[in-house]
Amino acid sequence: NAGVTQTPKFQVLKTGQSMTLQCAQDMNHEYMSWYRQDPGMGLRLIHYSVGAGITDQGEVPNGYNVSRSTTEDFPLRLLSAAPSQTSVYFCASSYVSGAEAFFGQGTRLTVV
Amino acid sequence: ELKVEQNPLFLSMQEGKNYTIYCNYSTTSDRLYWYRQDPGKSLESLFVLLSNGAVKQEGRLMASLDTKARLSTLHITAAVHDLSATYFCAVEREETSGSRLTFGEGTQLTVNP
């Protein structure tokens, strides 16, 4: 079972470049979310979605955009990368809002 | 604003010993989770605690929840090296726009032979 799949696993960007982190799940989960993990800070919620066509901001949304055109996919866009966005990014999904979350393997992003 | 604090943040213990990790949170919650993360890996769900007094056990790990004290504990019994990992607690609250998870800083556990 694929579960939650994130691509790429590693990425190096130059300041000002844009890119999209991909997240796909094959479990027909309604709820999907993006987190960033920085040393000593745990995971922080960036954006989340309770279903196709519905997204909302989390704790640290600035510099990131999301959209949810299908149930399966929830891409995270960095419009103009900054060194402060160097982090490990995790995508998660759950059957519905409030159900147990399943996490992807993470994307390690470095912005130079 | 919901705050979640874990202590200790770093824990080095000998095999065979017992220890407890604490998770305090600042406001009422709907659910509390414990996750394990191995270096460079994703998060693995260990326990979900739903109500006051809930206790769950899996192997050498036991988690409990006291909603009145806003405190959860993760107790380790007779630690073994394989338990070395970072442990996170996370508190979930339902809001009108959907549920939101707030994580603690994590406790990095090292079990020494």
C-alpha cells in the first residue's frame, strides 16, 4: 500500500526560486495537511484541507500556497523561496477531520 | 493559542530502567496523540487518547491522559535500545474550519546498553 507519498525527498533551491512539493494519498482520505519540522520546534501546521476545493491556513502559512482540486492530491507551493523556509516538510492525511493522521516520508528542503 | 510543552527534551537512560515523559497543554483538547520518529524518518502513531483517565499500553510503553490537569504521560518500562527515538505528543482541537494538531517540541530518547 502506498499510503501518503511525497515527492521529491530532497530539494535544494536558490533564494527566490519557486517550486511545488507534491503530496498524494491513495486511501480516499478527506483531510490532508502540511507541516514543517524545524530543530527543537516540533511540527508546525502550514495549511490544511478538509476536502476537495476547501483549504485553510494553519499556524505558519506565510510564503506558502495550497490548492486541493482532487481528493488524492494536496500540493504545497513556495512562490519565492527564502532561507527561512529551509526545513523538513511533512504531508499527512486522515479519513476525516479528527481521525488518526498518517504521515508521508517527508521532503528535506534547503534554500541557499 | 494552544501551547504544548514536553519535558524532558533530552533523555538518556540505561537499558532496564523506567522513565516518564510529560506533555502539558494549555487549553482544552479533543484528542491527544503520541508519535515516534526515528532519525530521518516519518512519524509513526503510537497512541491516541480520547478522554480523561484514558490509559493505553503497547509493549514497554504506556500512555495516560488527565484532561483536568491538561497532562499526558508516556511511561517507559524496562527500556531497551530499540526504543531510542524522538517522541512527540500532539494535541488536536476541532475548530469550525476543521481539526488542527499542535505538536510539542519532542523528547529525544537515547537508551544506552
